[in-house]
Amino acid sequence: HGVHLVFFLANVYLFDLTKEFLMQKIHKYFTYVFNPKSFEYKRIKTILNSYCKLEGNSTEGYMCCYFSPEWKDYGLEYFGENKVLFDFQAPAVDEDKQIVISCQEFYDIVYKYYFEYARQHSEEQEEIMRLLAELKNKLSVKQ
């Protein structure tokens, strides 16, 4: 039984490391999107509007995000209700990786970056905050 426990703990530890690594990639993605020099920066409101429709997005083809209903529509292996899947491909990672996070985790990340953007861009604050409220309702999450 001791060998099984060690193997189990090793797998849990590796999973935690992988999830932490991939969560860092998610944050790196949003840092890239919100960099005024990036192509994605021009699409900030378009991306948030897409999220409000539960439509994911892709950046430069190496990082994609999909919502549960959207993934199901593609007829691919389903990853569960109320989830968001991030798909990372080279050069973002050494080998292709996917991470599934809850809608709450997703909203918390999105809120952090968009709230800071709205704070710095008062002329867009009202629209960004309205879209964040819409996304919150659509995802059925808490603040």
C-alpha cells in the first residue's frame, strides 16, 4: 500500500505543478493581451464581448480558450459543464498542454485584468464594467 500512496502523491504533486505552470501561462496570456504593443490589445473589448457570448478566442494560434458549450459543439471530447479549457501549443509551451478551470477561476482572472484596464481607461470604464457584469451573469459566478 505504501508504494501506491507514494505513486498517488507523486501524481498529485506533478498535477499541481502542471496546473500551477499552466495557470502562469494563462496569466502570461492576459499580460500579453493587455500589453499596448500587442496586436491583441486592439481587441480587448472584442475579446470580452466574445466571452460574454461564451465564445473563446485564440492568440497567435498557440493559445486558445474554449467554453464548455462551444467545445461540445465541435464534437470533441467533452470536459464538463461550467468549465473553460485553455489549450497551449508551441511556442507557448514545450509540448501541447491543456488545462480545464472552473468558470469562477476564469472570471476571477478576467476580472482582475479588465478591472485594472477599466481603472486606467476612464473613458471605457462604464462599458467594461457592464461587460464584466454581463459575463458574471452568463457564467453564474460570484464576485
